[in-house]
Amino acid sequence: MVNSAASTPSFLRDAFESYTTFSNLQKQEVQKRALKWLQSQIETELSDKTIIDRFAQKWRTGTTQSVNSDTSPLYLEKLPRSYKGSKAITAHQEEALVFMQEVVPLQMQEEFKKHWEVKTKLEVASASGTPFKIDESEKAILQEQDPEGNGTTWYQVDDKQIYYLLSSELQGNHYLVTLSEEISPQNRNTWFVSKEDVKISNI
């Protein structure tokens, strides 16, 4: 075993240790979403497509690939539940955490921290749902441009739907919100939403 309170920084180690301090299931759900976001970014935005596989190899068995090693997919979002703290971590798991520190760009690490530290949520509170819009225009006007509401100018969201927020700002009768996930076929995360149709609260 190795004590990972170790000298080498690791943003992922810090995240795992933070996760274990929360009993709030909704907060843990936010953090699992943040890890899912991070894995998606690593797999799609970085040129090296072997990073997650190399991390998995180090996390499970160390640097030497054995014949009987586990080759099933590894999901970052599942790891915090088995993390037992810095005093219980193995040497090869510590090596895996340091590896991620070295290969994940600082900008991506900082964006991950924003997702990890989300503090507010939005819940749709209108029985008929509500349109998420790219500007403050009335839905009728937007429907002329985008009749199906597929996200080009607006996107219909159902009642009771919950989103976690990176930011929100009240602008007149609307909130300008940045969601922690991208929605609609256009993969947008910044929208205007009618103040009267939603509830924004702390997690």
C-alpha cells in the first residue's frame, strides 16, 4: 500500500476524496455526472485515444499487462464508490491517478472542477413543460423558424425534468442558464427559460 496524501498532485484523487465526504445522494449524482463528462471529453476531445485504456490498466493491475487482466470497459463515474481513502490505495492506483494528472490538460481539469462543484439545480415546474430557447423570443415566433422545437431555436422540455446548473442569471422574465450537460440534437447547454416555468434551488 502507499499513502497517496503523497507529494504529487492529482485532481482526480482530490475528487475521489471529496466524493467520500458527501452523504447527499443528489450531490453524489452531480459528481458522477462530472466524471462521466470528464471521460467523454477525454475520449472525444484529446488526440490520444488510449488514455482511458492506459488508466484502466494502471488502476487495475499496474503497468504490466497480464494474460488474465481485466479488459472490460472502465467508467470513471463508478470508481469513487470503491475508493477507500489515501491510506488504502495501492501503488498502481496511485500511479494511475498521477498519470491522469499528467495527461489531462489543465483547461479540461478546471472545467471538470466546475462540473464537480455544481451547487444549484433547475426543475421544470409547469404541467405543460417549457421551451428552452436560444433567445428571449416568444415561443410562437420561434415555432415559425423551428416548428418541431428540435433545438435550432427552441427545445421543449417536460414537466419535472431536472438539470444541474453551471450558472444562472435572471434577465427580465427569463433565466439565462448554463446546464452541466448538453441537450437537444444541437448539443447546446446555454438556454433562456421562462422564470415562471421553473424552480432553481440549491442541491
